[in-house]
Amino acid sequence: MLKHAIAVTRVVNSCVLLELDGHAVLTDPWFTERWFLRRGEPMGLRIAELPPLAAIVVTNLATNHWDLRGLRAFPAKGSTPLYVPTAGMARRARALGFRQAERVRWGETREITPELSMRVVPAGRTLVWPNNACAFSTALAGPDPTVVDLPTGERWEPAP
């Protein structure tokens, strides 16, 4: 049986880099401090230090989960899929140059690569807007996938 390769690198707050069987996914990007919102901790990675990404996934529209200002510096906007919970967020991302910006709703599944899929599940609401959580599975997992929950980065493996 093949062993899954999973690495979770905390960038800051709920922004994490998930590496799932060779595919890197960035969650809840936050790279820019604002006068009203400070990190209070050092960043684990900067945008220039990110590996090539299979996708960027945003769980809600709060500034510390959705930093369009910081994403301006991301070099692969034209080729990296970006998944967000609202249509307005997708429009703003496309205006910034993310050609593959897409709204995803609770219950939907996306194939990020042939080996990596993502299912969007409910995680409550911020005011009236939906918060998404995402469960990832890889082809190496076969019928017993390892699941990583966003935004916590918590990992579950099926019981034997």
C-alpha cells in the first residue's frame, strides 16, 4: 500500500500551504497587514517563496482570509485556479488577472488535478456570506482518502 505524502506549512492565521501527494494548495491568502488588522506573528512564507500552486482556496471574505492586495504580487495568476465562496469575490479576482477564478458552493466538488479533488462543505456564515470548508482527497488514497479540513488544517484518516 502506498503511503500518502502530506505536509502543512502555516503561513499566518488560517493561511496555510497544503502539500498533498505532490500538489500544493494555498488556503486563505493573507500577506498584507492593514492599519486595522495586524498579524501579531511572523509569516511562515512570503508570496515569492511559494512553490508552484495547483490552486488557491479561500474560505470566506474576511480580510485575513482574502488578501487581494497581497495577491497582486502572485506571479502565476493567469494559470492558477482560485476558488472562492461568492460571485463578487470571483469577479474581483478575475479583474486582478486570475483567469480561473471560480465561485464554489456547499456540496460542490472540483477536480483540481487528475490526482487531487476538493469537496466544499458548510462552515457557517460571516454576516450573510457563506464560509466554506474544504475536504481534499488524492488519487493515492484510493477508496480510503485522507481528508484535510480548511481552514484548520486538521487531518483525518479513515479508521481501519
